[in-house]
Amino acid sequence: MLLFLLRQTSAVVNKVTSRFNQGVLLSNKMGSSLSRSYSPNPSQGSSVVESRCTISRIESSNNYVESIVCNENELKENEMKVFDIGDDGDVLLIKQKGEISAIGTKCTHYGAPLINGALGDGRVRCPWHGACYNIKTGDIEDFPGFDSVPCYQVTITEKGQVKDQSRRNVLAIARGLQALTSILPFNVLGLKVRAKISDLKANSRTKENIGTPSKCDGCSVVIIGAGPSGATCAETLRTEGFSGRITMVSKENYLPYDRVKVSKIGTVTDIQKLQARTEQYYKDSNIEILKGIEAIYVDTKEQIVTLTGAKKLSYSSLYIATGSSARVPDIPGIYLKNVYTVRNFDDSINILNTLGSEKSLDVVVLGLSFIGLEIASSCKEKAKSMTVVGKDNAPLGQVFGPEIGGSLQKLFESKGVNFQFETTITKCNGVNGVIKSVELANGTTLPADMLVLGVGATFNTGFLENSGIKMENNGAVVVNNLLETNVKHVYAGGDIAHAPVFASNNKSMSIGHIGLAQYHGRIAALNILKRDVQLKTIPFFWTMLFGKSIRYTGCGKPASTLVDGDVDALKFVIFFFDESDKVIAVGSCMRDPVVAQFAEFTNQGRSLYKKDLTSDLYAWAKMN
């Protein structure tokens, strides 16, 4: 009878304890591994979903859930894994420098699984668009996006302690029998995670005002520009403890919104669905937004901003983030009706309303770069015909070269989009004030019931003339590595900032992209608060064209390139080299998370050369 009991108990305990020891290392990426994950990158192996059944005890009051999710030894140094925490959701566990953290599993921007991202020094980077989250706090540190991810409490149980009431008696018997027979090993340290149920369900967290009191309390900060950069600056000031007055000046009649979607909206939507925050959020945060008003002059000596309507604002610190306006080329007939630029929400709504649902319009798009191609991709199904015109010889040819550009051309043509390369529009013809056709430099005339312009931008900085603020000839505002201009207490960021770029040896340049604009907003706010935080800019771009995800990180004009993958199938990685064969940028299509990995590699101050890619193209991505 005793032998039978021993055998039965041994079987039960082995079955239970074996669940602690599950833990398959599926893939290494920047020192991380996958569990319950999917990656389209063929170099990372096939799609894998691991079903986990760890011993757990769910302790739930009204708001919290608690569970032992795994064996402490199951998580290796610089490793990320996703675990279930009961029926309420998942958590991402990360071990780095001997410490274990638990945060939300998805990027708060568009929901990318962070397990597929790149683990850097103290943060994890989203594989899709490059947002970064602190692994100890969950706070967002680089962008796009506004919300942080939840951070959960992790504790290690005492040796041999398994917090599961339903199994406690069986395990106690097993330990007693082990002492007698020494046949059942039991030496387990469990990782216990405690989480707020609402955080698990939302998988995002709006950071509260938890900072220490600022040295600028009682001061007044004026932010000119209520786009992503200005909004991030205002939020950061509040969440870092600034209690003074904050006033944002918005040229548009809307609260800050996700401007990226302007060129990607396929259907008419409400502005509320794009806004970063509600009116109530800004009211509760005591952030004043003046909508439909522009700054027309800045007096840096008296520290006063003059607005339209003769309204004046005094400031102790000023942040200028007025962005750009879409460039309108000097072409006869360019101001006919149904000629549009693509810059703001109203632009996108006007385009979609003009297109309608009848598929009756011939549409021409001028521009072969990101904006023009995004418009062609998102609006093709609503048009009778779609033709893209540009001076290059391939879509995105100036970025990715003719080979990849040729594959993009085939993709677009397979969807019914036509191209006119190495030419431009010389005249717009209209009837009764409405555009009807365009004439090209190559002699072709195209029917055009609508023309969309995607040919660059100009900086909104004309109001800074005679302010004493130093600017480049093109209107970009010159700033240092704290984003401060030549005038003390005046900062500038986003598109208009001619700022040092860490990824390019701190060479100053102007880069227009939402992620960088938000990052500038955060850095400017911290330096307004006297934190002395220097820029560490890693440009990160992306687009989605007919379902193909394209990523790019880095900057600079390449001297040569190296392509790995299937270009025809648009599943590739491309390395860009300068004259010294140093990798200055990496791009990809449907090969995540390589670009995110290189962004973190660069952020850590590392350099990669062509000679480093001879034996293993991705050895650098596996370095801890």
C-alpha cells in the first residue's frame, strides 16, 4: 500500500513540478527570447505559440489578480517571455542585470507585441514603429504614442513554496515522502506577479503627475504648436511635476491628434477617434489650449508671444513646435478646385469627401515618396483611376534604390496604380474652376478630376523673423543638444528643429517624423525643468503600402547597400553604408524586428561595418 501511494504521489508531483520547468528558448534577438510569439522574419524561425500551464494561485479581490507564473530559473539573463496570469491577461517578464520586471505585453501605439521587439539597456523597443518603454516602470521613453504600458509587481516565493491551496496537501505529502525516500526532487523558486485587472485588460496606462516639485513652479510655459511634439511637451511637464501655467497655441481647431493617419485614412472618421487625449484630460491637467489661433510674433527680450486677435502671452520658458506646411509647387492652375495637399485632418476629410463612393474620379498624385504612395495605396479603391507622377525612376527609389523600387512598382501596378516616372506636372487645366487634366513635362496629358500633392514641406517659422532666434536659410530653427535655441529659455523641436542627431555622429539636421517630434517634446520639457537631458536621437520611419510593412532607421546618404532576402516578394533587409563601409541605416519590408534591433544597437553607441556582416548578417542582433 505504501509503495502504491509513493508511486501515485510521485506521478502527481512530477506532473505538477514539470510545469514549473517548462521554458523553451525559441529565438534570440538582442539578447531576448520568444514565448507565445509570432515573427514574420524568416530568420527568426516559424510562427510558434506556446501553451503554458504553470502552477498558480489566483488571489483576486475586486481589483487585483495574483499568480505564480513560472520557475525563477526559467527566465535567463536578457530574456523576455510572455506568461498568462490567470484568465485576465498576459504579462511580459524581462530579466536584465539580475533583476526581473513585469510590464504590459503590447505597444500602446498600435498594439504591436513587445515580445517581438528589441530589448535594449533598460528598455524594450516596439518592432513596428520604434516606441520604447522602460522595463522597470513601463513609462514610454521614445515614441510614437502617448500612453505607457502597465508595470506589475514581481516577487520570488520562498524555496519550495507553491502558493496553490488546491494542491498544497498533495505537495506536503510529497515532501514528506521525499524525506523518507529521496526519490522526489523539489527545489523550486516561483515568480509571483500581482497585477491590477483593469491594467491587464487595457494594456496601457496614462502616466499621472507623480514627479517631484519642479524648480520652475510658479513659472509659465507657452507652447506654440499643438501637434504631437507640443502635446508631448505639455504632458511631460505635468507628469514630471511642473505646477506652473501651461498654454498651448493651436493653429487648428482640434485637440492634438495622430497626424500620421492623415495620409492613411481610407474612410471618413471622427476627429475624436484620432485625438490623443480628451478635452477633460487637458482640463484635469490644467493645460490650456487656445484653438484656431496662431502666433504672429515673438519678443524674446520681453518674453511675450503675440497671437492673432492681438492677444499676448508672457512666458518664462517657450517651446516652439509649429511643424511644417505641405509645399505647393508653382504650377499654372495649381489653385483650381479639387487640388489638395496632405498635412492635416481637414485635408484627409476633404480628399475622401471629394472621392465619394462612386469610383468615378480620375486621380493624379504628384510625388513618389512616402506621402504620395500612402495616398495612392489608401485611396485606390475609391478612384476610377490612380496615377502617380514623379521625377524619380521608381517608387521610393531615392531611399531604397531601383531594385526595391522596381518591386514596389510591380506591387502598385498589380493593384491598378499607374506611374509616370522621370517627369513632373507643368500645367493644370480646369473647367468652371475645377481641375480636369494635368499636362506633364514629357508631353503626356492625364485626365485628373482630383490632384493630390505630396512633394515636400516648408517650415512654419516665418513669425520668428526679427525675434533674434537663429534660423537656417530654409527656416529651420537652430538648437543645441538640449533643444535650446541661441536665446535662453527658448526651445524648439519637431520638424522645424535643426538639431543634433545621435545616430549620425551628432550632426545637426532637420527630420520630419512624428516619433522624433514627440521625442523632442519630451526632451524639451525635461530641460525646461532644468534636468540637463541631452538628445540621443535615433530616427525611425515606417509606412504601410498595400499591406506591406516597411521600416527604416538611421539617416544619411549611402555610398553602397547590401540586400538580404527576396526582393521580388518584398521580404528583405537592406543595409546602407557610408564611404567607410559603416552601416548608417537599415531598412526592411516584412522582416520585423531587424530595424528595431538596429535602432537599439545604435542607441547603445555601437557601430557596425560591412566586414562585420560577412559570416552572419545578424550576429550583431544577438549580442547582449
